[in-house]
Amino acid sequence: MKKMNILIEAAVVLLLTSILSFSVQADPSIIVSDYEINPAIFMPGDRGIISLSIKNNEATSTTTIVTTSGSTTTTTVETIGVNIQNIWIEADSDDNGKYVKANLNYEDFGYISPGTTFNVDFEIIAEEGISQGWYFPILNIDLEPSSYEDTKFPIPIRVSNSKIDLIATNIPSKISNTGATSIKMKVVNNLDAEIDGVTITPEKIDHVNFIPDSIFVGTLDSQSSEEITFSIVTVKPGIKNLSFNLSYMNGCNSHNKIVDRQIEIIDSLDVSPIIYSIPSKIKVGDKKTVQLKIYNSKSEDISSVIVTPQSDAKITPSQYFIGSMDADDIYSISFDIDTTGLKVNQSYDIGFSVSFKQDGTTFQTPIVMSSFSVINGNGNGSEVAITSGVFLCALIVVGFFIYRWRKKKFVDKLSLKHG
């Protein structure tokens, strides 16, 4: 019986060795060796491109298969390659059913040899209204034969609701219709990635001109800001609704934001001459002085400031060149009036206007008018210059002495009461 069992075992071993083969074969290793996402951060509704480098990472290009049948041994050398049946991306979603997804897939991609790398691109879509956060759509690579293990690779995609803001840092509620008024705004990138093509364009409005008509900022780094300045030139008083269009690119996605601001254009001079002192009467043939103060109440400098008198009388100088004036600056000047050749007992007008440059544009202020009378040399007319400024000073002096006198009387009374 024992001999019979030995014979049976020997027969089984012989049968197994004749039908079984032994191989030293490893599956090809398909990996994602590199990837790039553009844009780096998606905003809801954005589309982007993910570029993937996929590699057959098998270290050797062949494998040796040894097959033994009875006393015969067969050695076979085979290439370790793989057929890729499909490459696709499985979507990820938020709790509201909004997806980060790719619509494309690559079917029957082909045979990939060991050490070979190939690139594929997918368009990624972050659906409009999706919640901000991290998403992990999964790259799937289906391999043939089915005995090989398929590749799965999660792709990290960040979606952000951070905004790009346009903030008014200095836009007055009221501006003058004289010259140009500067307004300042700041573009703020709250996104954790840079944006490109940043442009701010004011909408066109009747009777309002913007200098320049558009400002190109270009690239704005993450968590950074850029201040911009427009000059507004207005003609007609009234309420104006200003609109500024902020446009920018996040990757290949165009975005824009409208910022509205209401201002009132007022009929006021923020650059003007003030006639400080002028004689009310001048003897014929005499010369008298007119004193002026030129003020710039704008918040910025002006240049090429020229004061020009206009009158039938001879005025010296014919123009007064001031040059540059700082913001909130006042400049005192004077002109001489020569009444030679003028008619006696007649009034004459005299006016002054100011021209100046701002942002490369020349502006002219309205004429500020006054008048004087020409009298005979033997007349009893007063030649004393009475001015609003002098009159005001006189009032202040008189008021001061009245105040001192009343205070002294009060102190005297108090002293007598408690004496």
C-alpha cells in the first residue's frame, strides 16, 4: 500500500510539473509623474486646464518567463508594456450637488512601453455656485489586460469665493466744475493667487471727462493692492452717477465688477482770483494799485498759472506769471491801473481771470469783475481804497476793543461788589 501511495504521489507531481509554468513577471507601474493646474485657484464658474504627465515607471524593459514541462525548460523574454484602455476623471462635488469635473476622456489610448512618458490635458470645470474649498476629482487609468492593476490618482483642486475689490479711497461727494479734480481708488486682490489683465475703465457720462479714459494695472499678486488715480473734468453742475468697470483674468477666465459712486458737481471756483484791494475812485491821469490773492483750493498742485487783467484802462503788467502753486496755496500779486486818456466821471470795469495747467490740460477760470470811477483832478472824490479785506480787519479790531472794554467794566463791577 505504501508503495502504491508513493507511485500515486509521483504521478501527481509529474502531472503538475508538466502543466504548470513559473514566471518572474511584474505588472507595469503606471504613475502620474507630474501635473500642472491653471488657474492655480478656481473661482466659481471658472474653467481651467490640468496637464498630466503619465509614465510607465517599470524599471526594466523586459521580463523573463521560464516554463518547464517534464525534462524540457523553455525561456521566454517579453517586453513589459501595457495597453491603456481609457483615461478619465471622476468628478467631485459639494453638499449642494455642484461639481468640479472634466467632460473629456481618452479611449483606446494605446500601448505604453516601459520608461515611456506621455502628456494628456483635461479641461476642468468648477460649476457656477459651487462652495469654496478643496475638491479631489480622481484621475482613472484603465489598463489591459484586466489582470493589471488600474491607476487612480486624486487631483487637488481649490475653489475660492475671495473677491477682487475696487475701493474708493478718495472720491469727494462734491467737486467743483473748475479744472480737474483727482479721485483715488484701490484695486485689492483677496485671492491667494495672482490675477492678470487688471483694467479699470470709467463708464462714459455726459458732461464728465475722465483722464485717462482707462488704467491698465496688469498683473496683481495675491493678497496685494494697487492705488490708481483718475482726474475728473466737469462742465455742467448736477448730480452724476459714476460707474467704474474693474476687469481681470483668472487663468483664461474673464471676470468683471462694477463699482458705482454718486457725486455732485457744484458751480464753484477752487482756483480763482480774489480782488483784495481796489480804489473806488481814481483821478484822471493817476496810477493806482489793485491787489489780488490767487488761491488754489484743489487737493493737488497746478502749474503754468497766469493771471490776465481785462479793462479799457492801461493795466501793468499785461499778464502776471505765477508758475506752479501747491495744493491749498495762496499767492498775492498786484497790478497798476493807469487812467491816462480815460473819460472823467465815468465808471470802468476791470476783470481778472486765471489760466492754469492740470494733468496736461489747460483750464481758464471765469472772469472776476470789479469797477472804479475816473474823477477830475480837482474833484472831492475819495482816493482811499476800501476793500472787503480791510473792512473785515477793521471790524475785527473794533470788536476786539469792545470786548476788552466790556471785560474791564465787568471786572471793575466785580471788584466793587466784593471790595
